[in-house]
Amino acid sequence: MSTAEPPRPSFAETLEVRDRCLCFATQRAARALSRRFDDAFRPLELTNGQYSLMMALNQPQPPSLGRVADFLAMDRSTLTAALKPLVRRGLVAVAEDPRDRRGRRPSLTDAGRALLAAALPIWRETHAAVDAELDAAGAGPAELRAALWSLA
Amino acid sequence: MSTAEPPRPSFAETLEVRDRCLCFATQRAARALSRRFDDAFRPLELTNGQYSLMMALNQPQPPSLGRVADFLAMDRSTLTAALKPLVRRGLVAVAEDPRDRRGRRPSLTDAGRALLAAALPIWRETHAAVDAELDAAGAGPAELRAALWSLA
DNA sequence: ACAATATGGTTTGATATCAACATAAACTTC
DNA sequence: GAAGTTTATGTTGATATCAAACCATATTGT
């Protein structure tokens, strides 16, 4: 028969995905939260991703790039790219690992630490507001955190 | 005094952000879930974002770009860009809105609906696995979904 | 009808993201 | 110690993401 209907998902199936897909819900929330923290950090010309990355670098011993990427659940090549603007701005320095000549060890500069210190109260304030909204919605920030961490 | 210490966040503060930041946890989970669904959809050369977008277009009446962007909690300009590869592949067509000459109405083509129908069982399978893992971790998929939706 | 404003989309420029491939150094096995 | 393997990272090319500036069409106020 030449008049076969092409397969098509029903609208009910669309609603099923909309109402159930955790991937979609997470991407959506990630976009919304990104914007919110980006707005808050904007006076410092810092994005939420840069804030998280710099925080991850604020350790007693500089971690390897691989360890940072794993911690952020991010591709290694993404991390390489993400470091570039920070290095360019003098917030992060990348040193060679003396024990392994393949390895490179990123760390915050004094300027990076100073900027991160300035960002911290902004984070606290913004985060407290988000927490409060979740509580008001009965959503349980602690459980949400735990569930999100269990996904990666 | 010329030897003033530059301000620096303590390591304890770094741990506080790591353990409490919902923005970070959400970005991290979003990356991990993205990869997972991207892997699953790879045989169809479809990303999780393209899947969600196409699902959002599977409606009785083509929505406006603005409404789709709101629904995805995504910038309008992001949506414009995201549609391009789909239009190029002939999966989506964008028509003019007869009632408002500024407006454009995206909709799935037959090829788009067929691909989406092929993707649906892959989504079901992958999503069931994620759901099961969350349950096993005692994380409560339904509560997680509700919390994520309350953020946007 | 005209001017001012609002709305729907696009373009541009920057960063973010990943997969696939490439490179180099360390390690392992023989 | 040479060959093969694994590990750490970088490069390239594509899509995703946003804000800011912009253009065209509606809408509103007078």
C-alpha cells in the first residue's frame, strides 16, 4: 500500500515524557539555576560554572585536571576549555606536575582567591533564597541534593 | 603595611559549597544525565536536547517560539540556534504565523515524527534504568522531579 | 493617523559542552 | 630494555547556551 501512515508519537506520549523525564527536568532546572546565579555573579564578571570550577581548585594541594573533571562530572576537554578564560584573566595558573611530566596542576592565583572570596557572600545570599523557595514548595533541599548527587 | 594577606576562601568554605550548592549539584547531574541519554540516542544521531525539543513540538497546534522557549526554560536565541540543525536535517519545519507576521511556528515533519517515534522506546528503556537506580538509592524519582520543576 | 512602546525573533560574540582523534609520558611485560 | 598498554592531556569540529544589540511587526495612547 502506498498510503501507509508514517509512524508518529501520540500527544499522550509527549505528555508522558514532559511529566516524567528526569533528564529534561534536570536540564531545565540547570538552565534556570544557571541564569539565576549568573545574574548574581555578574558584577564580578563570573559565571556559576566558573565559580564552581574555582571552588573546586581551592584545595590545599592542586588536583590533577582529570580529578577536577571527574569531580565536576565534566569531560576532560571541557575542563581544558573552561580553564582558558580564567587563566587569561590571571585568576588561575596551571603548573607542570614535577612528578609526572604529562600532568598539569591548576591552582588559584592571589587574584583568583580574592575574587572567589568576593563571590562567596553572593553565593550564600543567592543560595539561601533558592533553599527557602524550595522549602516553601515543600521540596526538601537536602533530599534534592542527595538525589542529584546520586545521579553522577 | 605592605605585607597584607590577600583575602582567600578557606578550605572549609569550599567544602560548604561542594556539599550544599544546588546549582552545582544540578549542573553536575545535568551533565551526567545528558551524556547518558546522548549515548542512548546516538544510533539515531539525536541528542537528549534535540529529543526534548522535538517532543515539545509534538503538539496538536504548533506553538510559538516564545512559548517553546519558556517551556524549556531556555533563552529564545538558544532555541533559534537549536532549531537550525533540526531544520537542516528536515526533521522540523518552521512556518510563518498567519495571524502575526512576526511570529514563526515550528512543527515536526513526517521524518521528524518518525525519528521521534523511533527514539521513544530508547527513552523509555533508558529512563526506566535511571528511575530504578534512583529508587535503589532511596532518592525518590517523583519527589526529585517535583523539586526540579519547582526551580523553574 | 502618528508617535511611543511592547512583543516576537534573529544575529553576534563569548563561553560551555561533548566525542573523536592525536600526542606524549608513564607503566608493564617479556 | 624494547614493545605494547595504559594514563593524562590537548586539539578539532559540532552543538548548546546566554546576553546584548538589533529589526520588524503589533499595540497603545493621544
